Amino acid sequence: MSRSRTTAFLLLAPAIALFALLTLYPLGRGLLLSFFITDYGFEGARFVGSENYQDLLGDRFFRRATWNTVVFTLMATVSEVALGLLLALMVSRRFPGRWLVIPTLVAPFVLSTMVVTAIWSAWFHYDFGFLNNLLRAVALPPVEWLFDPDLALLSLVLVDLWQTAPLTFLILLAGLQSIPPEVYEAARVDGAAPRQVLLSITLPLLRPHLLLAALLRSIDSFKIFDKVYALTGGGPGQATETLSMYVYRLGFQYFDVGLASATAVVMVVIAGALAAVYALKIVKGGSDVV
């Protein structure tokens, strides 16, 4: 038994070392820096305790970035899970051309974010963009998609929906295909209507997959940075500035690493709480199904 434990530890040691180096050390250093006023090191740093966290609570820019992040996360997660479910239900049955439809739906997900933002930047163009041309075709006025404070955040949600809804689609399609066909046959024999089958059989059995899709998308949406940086830079004004963008400004533009680290710690705590809630619901959902 002792030898087997030693062998197991030796096999796991490289993974544990990488995890400690790439995850635990940055988290620990960030937590430590959050208690100091400093730039990029501890030389000349001044310990301030919880002052950085108190400053965050009183910073209107932090509150606005938090609000934008929460709104974006909710809109992106709900819309992507809903669209993924709709697409999965549509293509779960076999039909001519299905082999071509599925790769086409998944294609946006395999594109890099910079390619996706370049495509949507062209589509959002006021004079020549695809979306405004559609509006003109139906006699509607063009829209300043990325420069209107009321539309800029929604525009980012559209970009994220186009790129990452295929992920939820694949998760939910796999979940639909794992449901035994005998369940549906029994429901048809009992005379259940399609709506009853969806609400009483499909969705309850699909619950763990729905929760998994929501978990992955909410955490990824919560830390959104690349699309904001590439398309709006946090503007107009602060209309699209998220917490990740706020950390970037503090750390790499204003060199206030202590305050940036405190913001990052808050983000880690919130993301960890989200993951814990979803994980518990997934485990409970799986046990209920069993």
C-alpha cells in the first residue's frame, strides 16, 4: 500500500507542481499585493491592509464596471443557453443535410476572438455595415451600434452570442442524444403531447447539461475582456467597461497594482461562488435523475 501511494504521488507530482506554479502562486501573490500600495513589486510598497478594498467600494467606476459585468453575464448566459437549447432541439432529429448543418452552426466557435471581432466590427459599421444595411432595406434608420451608450453593451452580447452559443448547443445536443429513446416511446404510447414531452421529460432529464452550459458560459462571460478591448475599449464613456477591463486600466495604464489586485481578488471570489452554486446544483440534479 505504501509503495502504491508513493507511485501515485510521483505520477501526480508534475501536475501538482504545474498547478501550484501557474495557479496557486499567482493567486497567492495577487492576494498579498491587494494589501499594499505598490506598482509591480514589493520594493517601496506600503502596507495598507484592507484600504484597497474600502477604496473599491467607494469608487463609482468600480461600481459601474461591476454593474456592466453582471448585466453582460446575465444577458449573455441566458441568451446563449436559450439559443443553444433551441438549436439542439431543432437538429436532434435526423434530417437530410444534418451532417452539414451541425458543422456550420459550430463554425463561429472555432474562430479566434480577434477574427470574430474583426467580422463584427465590419458588420457594425455605420455607413457600410451589414446590420445597418438590413435596417435601411426595411426603411429603418441606421444605428450607432458601438457608439450609443444604450446599445454598446447589447452589441457586445450579440457578438458573444454568435461566437459561443455553439458551445452550449454542443453540450445540450449531447445531452439530448443521451436520453434513452424508450422514454419518448413510452410517452407517445401514453398519448403525451409534444409540449408535455418537452416540459415533463426532455427538460428535467436535460437539467444537468443545462446547468453545466450555464456554469461554463456565466464564468466565461463574467471575465469578458478581449471583445470589450477589441471593439469598444470600455466606451463610450464607461458604458461597456467590465471588471476585467477595469483591472487592465488600473494595472497597465495607471500602474496601481495594489488596487488592481484587490479587484482581481473580488472577481475570483465571485466566480468561485458562482462555480460552487452551479456545481452543487449539477450534483443534486444528477442525483435526482439517478
